Amino acid sequence: MAEHTYRVLVRGRFADLTDDQRAHLREQLKGFDFLRSGGFSEQGALTFDEKLDFFSYRVVLAAAEKPDDAGLRRATAALDALGVDYRGLRASVTDMDEMKINRPKRLG
């Protein structure tokens, strides 16, 4: 199987956060610009809001197979680095090489 470029979106929920973990996560939100730092990238981006219930992790991967597994591993590594518990992880994958691009028709 040839290597393709994938956008992997992993979603989940925080679980059993302590007050210290909530304070740390809210501190992470200060100065965070979702439009500049929250999109798909090769480094990956973990995003969440001040409610600290749901989160998403967006990453661009080049892989021959199983990009969802690779995306889940990257998301769990990012969450483990924050030292928080989570549940309900699920990944959705878009193959960027298979996407159809509708180009606008030229007038005249």
C-alpha cells in the first residue's frame, strides 16, 4: 500500500480531573490562539475549552496503513504529557490524497 497523507481527528473527554489539573489546563488556555495553533499540523494540536469536558487532537500524518491507530497513540502521548485522565477516545480519518477538489469554473 502506498503512503498517503491523512488528517486524523481524535476526540474524547477528560475524566476525573483534580482541582490542580483544572487550574493547570485553564492556565494552558491563556493566550492560546485556536486559529493559529489549533488546526491540523504535523506536530499535532490538543484543543479544549474552559469547560474542560471534551477535547480534540488534530494531526497530519503520512502513513501506509492504520493512521487512526497512529493518531490515537499521538493523542494519548499528548494527554499523558499533561498528566490528565481521559476516556472515550475515537479517531476519524480523512485521506487527503483521495479528496476531490472542486475548482471554480472560469467565467468568459
